[in-house]
Amino acid sequence: MAKHQVLVGGQWRDADSDAWFQASDPAAGDVLPDHYPVSRWSDCEEALNAAVDAFRVMQTMPREQISLFLEAFADRLEGCSEEICEMAHRETALPVPTRLAGGELPRTCGQLRQAAEACRTSSWAQPTIDTATNIRSCLAGMGPVAVFGPNNFPLAFGSISGGDFAAAIAAGNPVIAKANSMHPGTTRILAREAKLAADETGMPPAIVQMVYRIDHADGERLARDPRLAAIGYTGARSAGLKLKGAADAVGKPIYLELSSVNPTIILPGALAERASDIASEFTGSCLMGTGQFCTNPGLVILCRGPQMDSFVESLVTQFEAAPVGTLFSRSGQEGLAAAVQTLVAAGAEVLCGGQPGGGEGFSYGNTLLRVTAEHFLAAPEALQTEAFGNASLLVIADSVDQAIDVVSHIEGNLTGCIYSDTQGGDDVAYDRMAPVLRQKVGRLLNDKMPTGVAVSPAMNHGGPFPATGHPSVTAVGMPGAVIRFGMLQCYDNVRPERLPDLLRDENPTRVWRSVDGVWTQAPVPPKSTE
Amino acid sequence: MAKHQVLVGGQWRDADSDAWFQASDPAAGDVLPDHYPVSRWSDCEEALNAAVDAFRVMQTMPREQISLFLEAFADRLEGCSEEICEMAHRETALPVPTRLAGGELPRTCGQLRQAAEACRTSSWAQPTIDTATNIRSCLAGMGPVAVFGPNNFPLAFGSISGGDFAAAIAAGNPVIAKANSMHPGTTRILAREAKLAADETGMPPAIVQMVYRIDHADGERLARDPRLAAIGYTGARSAGLKLKGAADAVGKPIYLELSSVNPTIILPGALAERASDIASEFTGSCLMGTGQFCTNPGLVILCRGPQMDSFVESLVTQFEAAPVGTLFSRSGQEGLAAAVQTLVAAGAEVLCGGQPGGGEGFSYGNTLLRVTAEHFLAAPEALQTEAFGNASLLVIADSVDQAIDVVSHIEGNLTGCIYSDTQGGDDVAYDRMAPVLRQKVGRLLNDKMPTGVAVSPAMNHGGPFPATGHPSVTAVGMPGAVIRFGMLQCYDNVRPERLPDLLRDENPTRVWRSVDGVWTQAPVPPKSTE
């Protein structure tokens, strides 16, 4: 039977493979007809060698040219938007108009263009010049990067189109992409367009390479391989931690985005003031995309009080009334069921949902669970199990003090949110709670659900472990995301004509640089002849 | 027998300890009389709890106050310079006038003051404001930091006075210091002064804490403990990798500086032009401080040619003529002997030295070894064994091509240096070799030995693994070193009065911020009311 080809060394060719897999049509609950190869190590071996060659070429390439590639790629994606979105819809069941064509594709193209701009202006490279010692440094490309994309954003986090890909390329590194097994057809189209854009703009053939699947042992072997400089991984915690173990053992940077329950605290005054608005916001945020967001509000902390019971009742009513969406896969449905079971075993009570089915194809009822803060504090680890999908756990505290205690037991998360009233009634509680929550999350929100992740230079889509692998970097937002894929290169007494142009006195392209502690776009003035 | 006290929770008190150790007087080759405790876990436990409390206080403390502490500490160190240098000399045999009082103490105080300035101006925090989305972010303190200092810089890299210490404090974190066992008396004085400076400037009692020694299992337990936010470690590779393993397993940032042979390539034209100058520079750099520098030129690559034999002869003559310095310890002497043995077993030939003794106390003859590039390429790992001390390995290549091949087999290093002639004769060779070397090292030098590490904002005292744990950060130079100990904190829709002052529109202290992609010290202008 015919299997799709992999993109290795600038060529679409048959994989070295006996095994194959098929993707699913989640809405039909059925497999799709196409066969995709599971590559043997030899495909990785060839990709690594080709990537090393590509990196060598990219090191001396004008930044402008790499920017043009990213922009050409974005243009091409827009040019075949219909084909991409149709395939992505078939493989993920995500809606085309409201999500794929209406949101994710434009976001993906915008992100590629922002990465192009970061590359062009070197805004990510943080050039630093110390004229007194004539020591100069900047970030620069580090070598081939492997990207493993998640199932939930086939385009915006896709291994050959998303943030990690764009960032790695903008830093001057070739990418070896591992397609997510849930949307190989989408990834194939993206890879096809990336390859065409690369050819058009004169990139080395192996700037983008793609395999569909490798077994776990080869994944770890890839992570350990000295030809690979870094890894970007977004996905399940268990597989991510295995890759991390392999990379850590050889001191290789790996950027992970693993899991997050995104604690959302609704203070009593906010509930008294606008319970109904908050209920709608929460329901919308939690059920959108069948809740399959890394920033889904999966843990809501409430304080007992007059409005609480009716608020919870209204959430249940809304969850029951809302249509049940389709999940990405059978394993997603099973994973959600298992997580709900873990939460129940740890003492949570199912308020609604809690059963598979109810929607088209792979699905699980819109689920709310409830547990007392006392119970939570007795089993904080189990009760932070991520239920990836349309489910959320309400934690009911007896007091603000107890709610703060709950927050202090929360592990690292991408986001944390506090709703408070607008008249100052919650301010004392906010001021006590915010510092505790602040240290646990990458992004702190006020009065806003966390599911929107703007591609902003000020964004932190990151946070302390286990949400990510390092609390000081972001996976979304340029130039921040690019910084992750650079190594710091210092030049000490290096002759002027041998410096990279970023660090020469002249600064013809007016890059922002820190010169003797001052940020400036100006050239370094000639030394006075004292 | 009386043991010295540890500094825990703001108090000097007896350690919870049965075991003890003594430091050595390296010049006498003998143990010093004082007894220092090996702490049990309970001392760490108490220190961790106290550090968590101290961090809570530091989070709301004005930056200015933390800066004043660092400056008061620097002033105090200068005030008892004589006592510190005398003790450090006794424990390390490093000379007082030319090294400790004349170099390392001023460097240490300067570094503390640069960290104070980075803290005061928030130059490390990279505040970023996106006015379109009202998303704002900056780096901020992450929590208690443990610092493990090396044996070779008792002050400038000392666990309670050096770069990691200063950087962690400047980022707003309390420090738990583990004294290096080779200079506990020096560390005790430094801790005493740090504690007094902390009291004087109103710091929380546990901003600085110090234990002398803990066993390896407790070190790893400390690394894993959730109360600890990060670790700074400079020292032996084996112990560092154990700590790294423990920290990695729980996703905790650990900054390591492990080992480096600092490849130094002397191109044929440079040798033809100025062999005698280069020989003197190299000998000075390699034997200074008995070669016990992390940036010691331990691997020299030469090309066969008319000048080469006489150059090597002159190095041997100079190495033999130079006085043999004292090493830090018996284990240092044994480690150097073992490394030389490893190099010889891998095919290197001893040109001079290669035997213990010859100097005062712990010592080992000034040692030069030689190996052909062919041999090197057959056993590149063994022939990159770091011989920490007054020893260096010459690698003799048949051609520039072969020399480049050698460079391509070098693992991650702190520095790499190329000497070339001044008339352009080596330019072709340089242009081919530099890109290969560039990716292997944190700092690339021209025509200059690597042993001087300026405390410059443009410095990279770092490099790819195994030189350090991450290729994108520096351990020396402010504000770069501070960045390592911050977490990225994003604020999304957070009410203005709840923002940290760094991120408010007003910017009264004129911090450098990136506002909508422009670096500026200006306030954010009020929004026009469209």
C-alpha cells in the first residue's frame, strides 16, 4: 500500500519504513484512508546530516533573505488557505470559519511575519557592545532544531508552521519537524508549501525537513544526537519528559510546553457584582474548541458565600445547555475520561457531564466537577490532574484565607487569573492572593479568561515547571520566542572586519543595541584619539 | 572539639552535625587546625524555610534597598580586606598582593557594585510593554537560590560573595551558600560581613545563609526541593552533573560552569611573525595562578611548519625555567596527575613536567604535552580531558585543513582563540576556521590569551555544554548574569495600580523599557481618546 513521502534533504522521497499509521476523522469517529510512514532511524540520520549542511549555509546568509523566506511561506499559506483548512478540519474537527480560516491561519501567518521582522531587525539578538574593553556579544543561531508540535493547534503551533518553527528559523537555524500524528495530512501540505517557499527564496534545501512519526526510542536518540542543537516540544507531559530526560543528559536546550490547569480565582465581590457575566465568560472560555486549549480554565477557585450556590447552578445549566463538541481523537476522549476518574477518585463530585459521548464522533459530556478546598488540600497533586478538554474543576473554599492556601499548593502553570469587583471590595483579598499566584504562573490576568494568547512582544506563554521546562522564556510572541533558539556569542578583541555586522561600529541597518549600557540605534562613534 | 557555626535563619549557631572537616594549607601541604561542621539535612530544611520567608519580604522591598545592601557588603569587604586576603592566602596559597588584594578582592567588590546598579536600574529585567493589547512583562525574582562556589576563586566566584551570589540577590532572591570545602575560613569571614551588611540595611534575616558542607545525597535533595527556585554551581564536572540530574528531574533551572580546555589556535603566519611574543603570552597565561583558571589555555593547536619546532622548544624552555606554583590541594595535585596520565594513555607525549612536586606544598611540574592531530582525531574525547592546573596539550596538525578537523571535534568550551598574522597571510585560514570554532565556544578571541575575564556587560563567560549547562547565558557580567535568576512575569489586563512600578505608564525612575518595539526611558504617553 502506498505511503506518503517524507521531506528529507530537500527531497520528497519514500521513507525508510515498514510501519505506517492513519489519522482519524474525529467527527466521524473513524480512520482516514491515507497511510503515513513511521520512519526508521536512517531517515533521522540523513535529516541530521542535511540540517548540519543547511545550518552552515544559513550562518553566512543575509538575515534579509531568511526573512523573505518566512514571508513567502506566509503568503503561500494564505494562497492555499482553503486546502489547508479543509484538511485540518477533517483531521481535527475544528470549525473552519470560526477557528481555522477565521483565526488560526491568520494568526499563523501573522506569527511568521513577526518572526521575519524579528529576524530582519535582529530585535531578538540583543547586541551588546562595551567600548571600554572592546568586548561585544549577541545571540546567534545555534544549529539544527527539532520541533514536535501538539495536536491542538495544527497551524499556529504546527511543527512546520507554528511559533517554535518560526522562531527557530528566525534565529538562523534549520528545522527538522516531526508531524503530529493526529494531523499528518495538514502537516504534509504545510511542509509542501514551506519547501516551495524555500526554493523560491534561495534557501538551502534542508532548511525545512519533515518526518511523520518516529518511535520513542528514536525520538530520544534524536534528542541526544550532537548534531541537533535544540528542541521545541509542545504536547503531553509523559512524552515530553522522556525527551527532556534525553536532552538534559547531554546538556541540550529543550523548550517544553506540557500541561496547565490555569487556576482562575473568582473573589466574592466579583461574584456579587457580576456573577452572570462571569458565568458566561467562563463557559465560553472552557467549552470553546471543546476545551482543547493549553490555557483552558481547568481549575476555578471560589469562596463560599451567598452568590456561590446560584453561580455554580448557573454554570451547570450553561454546561448542560451547550452543545457537546468533538474531541481530537479516541485517545483524547479516553484521556479525558481517565482524568475525570482520577479527580473523582481524589474526592471530586461530578456536577454534570462525566460520561463519554453526547457529541459528534469522539466526545465527552461538558463536565463540571466540584471539590471542597479541604479535600483539595488533602490531595493537591491528584486534584491538579489536567482534564484536557471540555471539563473544569471547581474548588470551594470556606474563606479567602483557605483559597490562598489552595493557591499556594498549585504547581507551575501557564496562566492564573483573579476576578475582583470594581469597587475595591476585593482589593485586600487581591493584594494577599496575587503575590502567591504570581510566582506560580507565567501570565497573570485580571477579570479576563486565559484562553486568548495574543502574539505580543510582551506575552509570556510560559511559566514554571511543569507547565514548561524553564520559567524565564516564552513560546509565543516575537522576539521573545526567538531568543530561545540562540546561543550567546561573545567577541573579545576580534578584529573589526571579522565581527558580524550586528556588532560592527557602523550599524547601517539601525539595529537596537545596548552600547555602554544605553539602548540605541546609532553607530558607535569613532574613538577620540586621546 | 569546637566546630565553627553555620549561618541559618539570620543566626550564627551550632550546626546539626556529627561530622567535621578541616581545610588545608596548600603551601605547607598540611591541614589547618580549624574544624568545620558537615551539616545534616535539618540545617538545609531550616535554611529553606527561612529563605522562603526572606523571599516573601524581598518581593515587596524597594529595589534601591537591595542595592544598598550589595554596596554596604562591598564596602565592608574592602574594610576588612587584610583579614580576608590573609585567610584566603592561607587556604589557597594564592598570592596576596598580585592576586587576592591586588585583583580578586577589587574585582569582587566591583562586581557586587555592578550587580547593585543592575538591581537599582532594573537593566536586567527587560520590561516590555505592548500598548495595543495592554500586555506587559518583565523578569522578576524567582525564589531562594542555592550557590555552590568553586575552589579557584574564593572571592570573585565565592558562594557568598561572587558573581552567582551577587546576581541572585540583585534579581531579588535570597541565597543559601554552600562554602567550598577548600576555603571555609574565607567563606566564614565573607558570610559574617554579608550578615552584618544585611542587618545594617534592613534586609530580612535569611537573605544570606551559609552551611559549610553537606553530603552529596543532601545536595541532591536540596536541588530537588520545591522551596528552592534555582541553583548556581561552579566546580568539578562529576559533582555538577549529579546536581544537574537532580534539578533537571524537577524542571529546576541550574546554571553550571563545569570545565573547559579553551582551545587556542596559532596559525602559521602568526607564528612566523611573532613566535616569541606568543610563547611568552602563552606561558604567562598558562602558568599564572598555577594554571588554576577555568579559562586556562589547555589545548593549543599548531600547524607543522618551519617555525613550529623552535616554538615548541621555546615553550619547553620557558615552562622549565618558570617556578612551579602551589596547587590548591592534595586532590588537585592528584587530579592533575591523573589527567596527565589519561592524556598520555591516549597517545600524548610529555615534553616537560609530568611529575608531582617541584614547588612549595602541593605541586606538580609545569607540564607540556604533545600529540599529533591524527592521534587527537582518533581519541578526541580522552584528549580533551581537562588537566586543571599548570599543564597544556599541544596538538600538531599537518595542515590548516587538519587543524580545522581537530576544531570540529572539540566539545563545548568557555573560550576559543585564534592567533593570526597582521598582514593578511592567515586570513583565508581564519575565515575557514572561525565559523567552526565559533559554534563551540562562548567567547571567541583574537590574538589574546583567554585567562582575563572582564566583568563587562558584553562578556560571555559561558558556552555550550559541557562547559556550562546552557549556551545562551553568561555567569560573568552584569546585567547578563542577573537575568539567569529571574522568571518571566506577564501581566494581561492587570489594573494599572496593581502593576509593578517597572511596568506602569509613569516610569518615574527612567528604566530602559521596550515599548511597542522601541527601547526608551520615557513614560508611556496617555492614550489618545479616539
